[in-house]
Amino acid sequence: MPLTDTQIKALQPKEKPYQVTDGDGLALQVESSGRKLWRFRYTYNSKPAMISLGGYPEVSLAQAREKRLEAKKLLAQGVSPSEHRKTVKRDRMMAAENDFESVARQWQQQWAVGKSERHARIVLTRLGQDVFPDLGNRAISDIQAYELVATIKKIAGRGAVDLAKRNLQTISMIFRYAVAHNLAARNPAADVRPSDILPSVKKQNYARVDVKELPALLRAIEAGRSSPLTRLAVRLLALTFVRTSELIGARWDELDIEAAQWRIPAERMKMKTPHIVPLSRQALEVLELLKQISGDGAMLFPNQNNRSQPMSNNTILKCLEIAGYKHRMTGHGFRGIASTVLHEQGYNHEWIELQLAHSQRDEVSAAYNHALYIPQRTRMMQEWADYLDAIKSGGNVVGFKAKAA
């Protein structure tokens, strides 16, 4: 006969432990101390087995019957209730040991290899300030997408939308690491795109003049009152369309004059991969003039107060201001103009992107892409320099497009 709560409460201890059965393998054992314990007996692989389901009254009669039902369902699936319990316990212990912060720090140590110390430190600092307070103590395997959304929205809520996006990307990398190391079953960040939860921010483009204004700009720079060194810097910037930081940090030992190439090392590049700039005839002429001005120092464009340091980025902006283009043109603007003109003239998109050093990040092959299409890019850079000379002098540039074929 099935047990009732009244019967169970009335059970008294005896000199030796004894059991009363509820049926279907479930029984209540009454210890000589008076403690009452639930037991479920079953057969697995033709062998008798037993598991404890807890004590009464902490586990009620109804709850004990529910546990019996769960055990029988496992048996129907061919799973041992005892082994299942061990697995669950092990998973819980592993989850407790692998909280989000611990896993994040493991990921950071592996990811940081090959990264600059400063960049690696910044990423960990961001996590410490914005993510660990919310998720750090949570078992990484238990974290759900809605928790990530709440954390990212909190960051964006103070106006740091770009920072929120960066943290979401980092969180996704941490979860991928966790999945790869069997610390989590899935990556909940993969279900969330920044555009799903964050306000869109209008991209701020660098100021630049229209292509039709380029001839006047080039003439204004040449006629400006800036120092010869600064004017040469802007001329070389227009000829090579490198980033301003890459230009002002240029060193003489990066230049191979005989090969007509400027090889910028990876540590000075935004994408952290080396970059080759084919030097046109006009660029080589600029370098020859620079050698006479900057002397025997290491820098092409030394700071006037400390020749071991590069000139300030503001020097380029000041030169453009003196030429009459304040707030209308930046050093970076030459990159956009070059990209526009070269695409319009039919040059191969990949040549242009490689010359702009827009190689994809985090690709093993990116370190080798810098050397692709060097003959084609060399011809393109010479034709670009010829184009600049022609428009500056007001000459005919109709042939520019024909050369691009």
C-alpha cells in the first residue's frame, strides 16, 4: 500500500533500522536515531542498485515520488540514475571553478600572445571595469544571452556605445574559447548583434575636400608659408596616402631607395602587419630633398624640439590650415581621395585596399598580404603620382584611365 504523510509521521525508531515501502522501488528507511531517509531501489544492467533521495520531512512524500519518476525516466533512456547524479555533481563543481572571470583571464593569456602589452592590458582593464562586476562570479556555462544584453546596455547607457561594442566582441571571443575547452556548451553572445541592442552611431568621416578641389589644394600647400620640412611631409603624404601616424613616424632605415620601396614594420601599422609602399619617382625626389633638410638623424620628420621624436600630427593640420583648408581637409583625407580617384579610374579594388593597408585582422595570411601585387601596385603608385603632378600644373589627365587597364 502507498504511504501517507500521516503514516510517515507516526513511524517511530526501533533498535535497528527498518524500511516501509511506498511501492515501485521507493521506500522510507527509519534509522534507530529517528531520522527518516528516502531510498530508491532499481535494476540497471541486470544488477540491483540504490540511490538516496534525501531525508523526510526536508523531502516530502510528493517530492520523493517526483524524484522516483525522474529516476525511472532516466532508466527508460538507458541511463543509470547513480551515474547521472555523479555527472551532474561533477558539472556543478566544474561550473563553480570556471566562473566567467577565471575563464576570461585564461582566454586573455592565450589571446595576448603576439599582441602589444598595452593593447592586452587595455582589453583586460575594460573587462574589469565593465563586465566582471556583473558576470565575473557567474559560472560561464550558466550565463544566458539576456544577461549579456543587460551588461552591454548598461555600458552603452553612459554614452560609451563603441566601448559596448568592443566588450561584446571580447565576450564572444571568451565564450568561443570556453566552448573550445569544454567549459561551456555554447556561445550566447553569438545570438546578439550590436545592431540588435545598441543605438546606431553616425560614422564620423575625416574631413576632406572634393576631388575637383584637389588641384587647388596641392597648389595652395606648395605656396603656403609652412616650413619646407612640413610642406615636403604633406607632399609625401599625398603621394603615398599612408596614415598620418605612419608618415610622421617614418625612419630612414625603413627605406630601400635602390628598390624604391618604403617598408613600414608591423609595430607601426594600425593592423599590426608590415606594409610595403612602392615609391614613385616623385616620392624619391621628395626623399632626396628631405635628406638635405633632416640631416643624419633617424627620423624623416623630426620634432624641432627633440630630433629623436617625430613631428606632431598637429603640424600637418597646421600646414593645411595655413593653406586655407582648416576643418576642410586632414592628412587622413588624402587616403579617401586616393581611394575614390583610383576606383573611378578602374584600378583593381584589391590593389587599392592592399595599398591602403586595409588587410583583414586576425588572419594568419594577413602577415603575407603586404607583398601581394607589388608590380601592379608599383605601376599604380607611379601613375597616381603622375596624375597629381598633372592636375597641380593644370595639365591634361585624360590618359590616366587608359593606363589603369
